[in-house]
Amino acid sequence: MTTTSKPPLRHFLQFKDFSREELHYLFARARLIKEKFKRYEPHHVLFDRTLVMIFEKASTRTRLSFEAGFQQLGGSAIYLNTRDSQLGRGEPVEDSAQVISRMSDIVMIRTFEQNIIERFAANSRVPVINGLTNEYHPCQILADIFTFIEHRGSIEGKTVTWIGDANNMCNTWLQAAKALNFTVRVSTPPGYEVKPECADLRDSAHFEVVADPMEACKNANLVTTDVWTSMGYEAENEERMRAFSGWRVDAEMMKIAAPDALFMHCLPAHRGEEVTSDVIDGAQSVVWDEAENRLHAQKALMEYLLLGRQ
Ligand code: CP
Ligand code: NVA
């Protein structure tokens, strides 16, 4: 563990953990880090540091972007999963946090209930980052908003339409709307609505519900969706296929959106289920930029958590 001076201990467990001002700092920093990366300029600000990544669910983008990203910052990354560690054999989360955080500088966790990561963080000596829980996916939204800014400038005052399941992505978009002052319009099938306490909506003026998905896309600046069945909910798959069949983003929906509307999807996607091929592979889609920007946004995040403002 590195012992040089550190900023106060902070975690990124939910999007609302950071202020508007901090988020703007991160977007600016991600841009600079991305530019350096494109010029092949080293940015080894975390030389000799260690990131531990804990995965209790599958991943391609999150593992790759954290592991490659931390190496690009000069450090090394260790991958743990539930199957091969004591985490899967009942060692308490609190004990794991004590041990893991004594041997590393920063921890990223992908797990089930948000409560697990909150308990881990409460017992950790080092920053903890949420790499997806049932309730939230803050690193993805950081990358998505960075991507929106790259393509269209500030997201303030804009309308983001969410079509489909009120899942971890949707909850995080709703937290982001409040933090960055834009509106999220949500259209879900009956029975799959937003749970206000998850999205922290008690006093939000940044949230609209529109039952009809086509109507919800009207004049939107960004249309976004996600899988109908998230990881951990596989037993509900058949029932969900039936319930969500009218909530597929298609070319007609993109046509009713603003003329310069973007389409986003955090991936992995199921073409023909939540989105048609012509939309996800079409001119308005920025899904590959979203995926790449996980790398740059998270490098800015890890640098900030470990070193503070540069
Ligand atoms: N979007 C995202 O988090 O992808 P992975 O599940 O591949 O990490
Ligand atoms: N909502 C999806 C996102 C995957 C990156 C899930 O939780 O499985």
C-alpha cells in the first residue's frame, strides 16, 4: 500500500456521491486523459499502485476498462471473482473489506444488492468504486454523459428518454439528471416502473413518466435503453420478453426524437429485442464511443479518488 499524502477517503457508490462541480471536473479531466492516450503519451500518475477488482457477475467492458485503464495509469490490477475466492464461501463482506483494503490502494466491485458494496465501503481503508449493482451503474453513466458532451456539448436542460426496464442504468440516469440539471423521461411497461426510493426521486423535478414509448421519444435529445433482463433476474426472462415487447427502440421512435438525437446502449445488446439493428448500427448510435469512454472516464475517476485534483 502506498503511503504518500492522499485526499480524504471518498467512494463512488452512487452517481449522487459527487457534486455537479466534481462531475464537471471529471469530464474535463477525462477529455485530457483521452487526448494524451490518443497521442500515445504516458500518464503514469498511479505508478506502483494496486487496484483490486471484485466480480460477482459477468463482464467484458467493465473488467477490460478498469484493468487496462489502471495499467495505463502505471499501476497493476488484480481480478477476484466469487467462485475462486473466499467471498463465495461465506467470508463476511466486512472482513473481506478489511483485508483487501490493507493490501491495495483502490477497489472496484460488481455485485448484486447495493447494500453489499455499501457494507464493503464502510469497512474499507481505500476508495471503493461501484462497477454495477442491481440498483446502480454509475461508471457507465459517467462515460455516457462524457460521450454526450463530446458529441453535442452540455447536457444541461436536455431531455434523455429511457425506454424499457427501470433498472440500474435507469436509476443512475435519474440520479444524474438531478446532479447535472437535465430531464429523464421514462417509459416502462406496467409493473416495471421506477422505484422512487432507488432513484432518489423524492424531490426531483427532473423526471417525467410517459406511458407510451413512442410519445416518450418526442423531441428527445438522447434515446437510450438496455436489456430487458438484467444479470441476476434470469428466472424472469420469459415473462419479461412478453411484457417488454412494445418497448423496443426502433427507427420510428428515432424519427420522432430531435433531428440530432443520439442513441445509446451500455451493451451488451440484444438486437431485435430492446433495439432494432438499424438503430443500434445506424448513424445516430454512439454505442462504441460509449464503450471506449468507459476507459477514459474511469481513469479520470481513479486518478481523482487517489490523488485529488491535478
Ligand atoms: N456496460 C457494461 O458494464 O458492460 P460489461 O457487463 O461487459 O462490463
Ligand atoms: N442492466 C444490465 C447492465 C449490464 C451492463 C445488467 O445489470 O445486467
